[in-house]
Amino acid sequence: MQRGHRQDLMVLAHVAAHSGAEARGVARAVGSPERVVARNLSRLTEDGLLALVDDDAHPAPRSYRLTS
């Protein structure tokens, strides 16, 4: 399995277990730099597997959840 795909799976599994996860927390959990995890989150969001959490009360930082 390619490294990028393995990383995507680790990021996806973490967000599945921790809905509303932020990139920094995911990076700590999977042991990768935040910039790498940000790419994973972006790719998974573009692929329709993750969605940004809409929270007008707390607009930043971005948090993610699984899509329905």
C-alpha cells in the first residue's frame, strides 16, 4: 500500500473516532507533521469522505467529521 493511502486511512480512522477533530490533534494522534495531515484532510474532503464542521460560533480552527 502506498504511504499516502496508508496515511489517509489513519487520518480517516482518527476522524471517524473523534468527530470534530482538528488538523493539529489528528497530526499528534497519527504522528505526522500538521502540514502532511492537512493535505490528507484536504484530499479526503475533496473525495467526499470528510466534511468541514460548520460552526458559526467557533469559525476557526477547521474541524472535520465523516460525511453522512
